[in-house]
Amino acid sequence: MKANYGYKDGSGDFYITIDTDLCNGCGECVTVCPAKLFAVQPDENDPLRDVPTAVVAGENRNKLKYACAACKPISNRPPLPCMKACKPGAIQHSW
Ligand code: SF4
Ligand code: SF4
């Protein structure tokens, strides 16, 4: 399933989506994110799942626009570290 974390405000939509069907719980996103937005934990939406999944943890969900700003210059935006590190391609950003 697709788990969406984030919010919408007057300046846009700021969501990180994690496809829990693709996520294998490897933890690479936790390691590379300079803002420490991710955690790997049991899937609260699927108690029977036997591998943990990545989530955007706690209060981080309410400040994504600012927390991710360092990775997202307006021009010459490089590949985002989290998306680059995620080999199964489980992470997407809405902005
Ligand atoms: S890097 Fe990708 S596969 Fe690994 S825990 Fe993060 S979201 Fe899941
Ligand atoms: S864009 Fe940067 S700060 Fe935002 S989640 Fe990805 S690695 Fe972390």
C-alpha cells in the first residue's frame, strides 16, 4: 500500500509517499537523510507483515517543506539522497 506523510498548505502539497509493498526495511533512507526524517519500524497498517517498513516519523510529517529544503535547491536539483538510496524505488515526493 502507499503510505502518505505530509500536509498541504497555501504554498503547495508536501507529501512523502512510501510504497510499503516495495519497501524491504533495509534502512538506507534512515542512514542517508540529513534531516533524519525516516524510521524503520513494524508496519502499523499491517500487523501480520513480518518485515519492518520505513515511515516518516512523528512531528517530521508536519515540516517536510522546511526539513527537505537543503536537498531541494530551486535550480539544478540533484537526485534526492533518499530516493537515490532506495533500491526498490519505494519513496516518492509530491514536490
Ligand atoms: S531505503 Fe527504501 S526499501 Fe530501504 S527502508 Fe527506506 S524506503 Fe524501505
Ligand atoms: S529530500 Fe533529503 S531531507 Fe528530504 S527526505 Fe529525502 S534525504 Fe531526507
